[in-house]
Amino acid sequence: MKNEIVLTVGWVLGIQGVLGFVGRTWFDKDWGLLTLWFDPPSALYIAMAVVGGALAVLGETAKKRVRARTY
């Protein structure tokens, strides 16, 4: 259960970071939910993408580890 939560948070955070950075850089408008509440800097979007990617990888490897133990 915990692995699925980490995996889901990682994907959402990573996608938000990538879309926010791409929207701001190439389309002059932030994409995503964060712009509804505040105006984050581009560095925050990059950090979100990196942390989200790391959490997604961590969640996937944990899920594979659990699956390997059950066989």
C-alpha cells in the first residue's frame, strides 16, 4: 500500500513539474494546478520533476521487489 502511494505521488509531482516548466519556458503560460494558488519559480518546477521522477523510480523498484518476494 505504501509503495503505491509513493509511486502515485511521484508520478503526479513529476508530471506537474515537467508541464509547469515546459509551459512556462516555451508557451509563456504555466500549466498545472500550482498556478491556481501561487506563482512558483522555474527552479521549483525543475526540482519537482526531479523529485517526482526519483519517487516514481523508488515506487516502481519497491513494487518489483515485493512482487519478486511473492514468487
